[in-house]
Amino acid sequence: MSLTNILTPSIEKAIQTLFDVTVDKIEFQATRKEFEGDITMVIFPLLKLVKSNPVELGNKIGNYLVENVPEVARFNVVSGFLNIVIADSYYLNFFNGIRSVEKFGFVTPSANDKAVMVEYSSPNTNKPLHLGHVRNNLLGYSVAEIIKASGKKVYKTQIINDRGIHICKSMLAWQKFGNGETPESTGLKGDKLVGNYYVAFDKAYKAEINELMNTGKTEDEAKKQAPIILEAQQMLLDWENGKPEVIALWKTMNQWVYDGFAISYKNLGVNFDSFYYESNTYLLGKDVVQIGLEKGIFEKDPDGSVWIDLTDEGLDRKIVLRSDGTAVYMTQDIGTAIQRVKDMPDVGGMVYTVGNEQDYHFKVLFLILKKLGFDWASSLFHLSYGMVDLPSGKMKSREGTVVDADDLMQEMTNTAQKIAEDLGKLDSYSVEEKSKLYNTIGLGALKYYILKVDPKKRILFNPEESVDFAGNTGPFIQYTYARIQSIIRKADFDFAANAGIVELHEKEKELVKQLELFPEVIQNAAHNHSPALIANYTYDLVREYNSFYQAVSILGETDLAKKTFRVQLSKKVADVIADSFSLLGINVPERM
């Protein structure tokens, strides 16, 4: 039982007994650092009900708690705040209750609970994954893991943008300039090979535009009349009409990309339970538009196009079907959402991990689904996030100036290797052990640097800064975990039994208090869809542990009971570090 759950009824009873008054709510807050106390009750709201001054009121309630509640050791009153000091016995009982609990703070989903579907990644099949995809994947995967830990069933999915003019551009460029090369013949990952041809198309397109402009065409005319763009548009029509050789090339090149993506996802440490393809979903939703028209939710314009008027909701009119009967992205998203619930009937909510440039789109989508009467539409969430910038500036796919995800991961590993070698503590490691450690540290640094920031905020990513072994970084936390593993390996006595101590050192108490917060942090992170809450909690836990480590002797302690407890406490801290990092998709090393 949590501290507030213990104290609330006792304080309510104290107020009833002392003043014959019933209160609706007791307000608590963390005790300020400069005062003694573990939790603080705010007295001011009671002054409306009880005629007294804050100090007298606080003292009366405090004395009642000391006399009647075993968990309360003492108290002090400062300026209308009752600072309550909790007895060591409470923290010892709590710690002994969680000491052997695996996955402390994690909640097992109930069989009948509705599931949550989390969509992330959603790449195009005309280029490799880049830095923006890295933030998307890390956020989506982590939020899925956190929601799962909070007690819900979760499905991870993505929709792959595998059709459209951009796909045809890569296909056409490969036909023109590829000379039949393949991932096997070039040694390139398939997504990189296809991405090269997307860049090649743009280069050829610009050259043709310049040629046409030199003959007197305007830039707009040249862009529309360039032969290569006309060929790409024809290829798209051929694809839509099912032309066999175009479909065959499309399947072949897309498979090259999927094989490449699979390697990147594995290296990044993310996975999916299901895949949706735009080539299968782009016609979905058109039947729903007809239902919406019959219900009066949508309206048809004289040219035959179908719209929804959301001006009363503070939005605008939004098209859902063009005059020629073709769907727009909104139509597809409506249909795909409905299809997902048909495919997995236990889905009761969805999280869309998509950049903040789509904020308006998702407001409209969710509102339309609500108006169409789907009860799960009230449980839809847009996990909106800001861009990731580099010191070198903005990325552009067409010009080939993106930061490739694979290259970034390799750079992080290389940076970790350089720093680790400079520190010179790996002489006893084998080549394989070193390689694994560099990867663990490098990817841990990348993931933590991105996930510790609130998703809504833009990030300026600095690889060197992220691999710092001091401060709020992944490697700093990993190093603390490895330090604890070293303590456990050196503990040459049985520390499994109850230590039997009755009094805590101040630093031990603070550490147990920090552990006690973990279940609530998981729930808050799930509710707010924010891995940053997990990341920064873990940093606070590690800082508290390092303060404890500096203040007390662990293996050098002569009192066996104290030594046993301190090793147990260290081990539990390490377990929570590993569990919280698992929610961020980060591994922890046994040695560093």
C-alpha cells in the first residue's frame, strides 16, 4: 500500500476526531529539500473548514498521527505545511516486500482488457531509414513497451508507403541507369540501392528542367514537361492498371527495401506484430464515405466531391473524396483504422507515432471517426514529435543529404569505441566482447539522448555529447549498472535472506523512496505517452545510488546485517535500471 493510501484515511480520521469536520480531499506534495520529512501535507485548504492558524492546526494533526499511526515517526510544521517523517520500519517492510519481485512495477494485462495498437516507423519504400525515422521508431517502440508494462495488451504495427509517384521515380531511374544491378551484385543493402536511384532520378529531373528552361520554358512549365517526370507519371498509371512488368519490378524493388529495413530494425532493436501496406489500404474508406453521406455526416458538392464541414469544431471543411471518386489520405486513414479493429477486435485504442507536421490531420481524423460513431475513436492518440536536427543542418532525401540510420548507428558504435579505448579499461576483454560492448554503449547513448527529451520538443542531436560517461546520458547510467554488477560478483557471502536491520542510513532511506516511485512513474509515462519520464526517473535513481555509494561502505562494512542489506539494495536498484532501460529499448552491460 502506498504512503498516501496509508496516510489519507488516518488524516481524515484525525480531522474528524479533533475538529468534527469531514474533508473531501487531502493534498500532499514532496517535502522540500531544506526541511526534514518524507511527505508533506498542505494545511491551507483546511483553514476554510477549521477556525485555527496553520501552525496550531498542523501541530494537532501531527501529534495525532505520531500517537496513532505506526508509520509516522515525527513531524514539523513550516508555514502551513505539515512535513511528515516516516518510520524506517515502513521503508524496510516495503523493500522486503519488493526485494524478490521480478519486474517490480510492471502490471500483467487482464485477459478481457481492450488492447492498444501502436503504429510507428511507416517508411516509404524509395529510400533507407534516416535520423527522423530513428526518433519515430524509438518513440513508438518505447511507448508500446511502457503501455504494455502499465497493464495493457499491445500490438505494434506500421503502415508502409509502398505506392505512389515517389516509388515510381526510383523504379524508373533503376530501369534507365541501373544496368540490372542488384543488392547481391553491388553488395549494398537493398534500401540503400533503391535510395540511390531516388537521388539519381532527382538529378536527371533537374538536368532536364534546366535544358527546357534554356529553350525558353518557365520553371513551372519545365517541371511539368520534363520527359522523365512524364514517364514516372505513366509508370504510376501502369501500376494502377496492373501492367504485369511494372508490377513485377515494383515487387522486386520493394522486396529489396524490405530486406534492408529488416536489418536496420534488428540493429535498432525494434519489432512489429503486423504490417499494413498502402497498396492494400489506399482504396479503403470509400465505402465509409457513402455511409457518412447517408447519415448526413458528409456532404457532396456540385462537382461530385465529398466533404465534411468541421467549422463548428474550430477546424475547416475537409475533402474525403475527390470529384473523380478517388480517395485522399484522410479517406485511407479512416478506412485503415476501421480495418485494424476488424482484424483485431480486441483493439480499443490506437497510438499514431507521426511528426508534428501532421497535428491537424490527426485532429480531423479522430473527429471524423467519432462522428461516424466508433466508440474506440475516443481512445485514439497522436504521438506527435518534433524534428531531429544535426549541427550540420536540415536533411533532404531527394538530394541525398539525409543522415542514414545505419550510418548513424555505426557512427555511435565507433564513437563509443573511441571513448572506451581512451579510458583504457578493456584490456581483459576479447575482441568479440569489446565489439558487443561498443554497440551496447553506442546504441544506448543514441536511444537515451533521444528518449530523455519530451517527444513534443525538437532535438539537436550531438553524437559526441550523447556518449559522455558523466551527466544525464545513457553510458553514465549503464556504467552505474555495471558497477553494481561488479559489487554483486564480489559479494562472497549469502545475501539472499532478510537482513534483519531496524534502522536505515539517510542515504539508504532516500534510495528506497526512489524505488518506491517506479510503479507510479510507469503509469504516468503510459498515460502521457512519454518515455522521457522513464528516462529521467532512471537518471534520478542512478544519481541517488551514486550518492549512497559515496556515503556508505558496502562490501567493506563490518556489520553483516548492514552489508547484506546494502548489497540487496544495490541489486534491486540494478534490476530497476535494467527494467526501466528495457522500456526504452536499451541494453545494459554486465561489465564496463
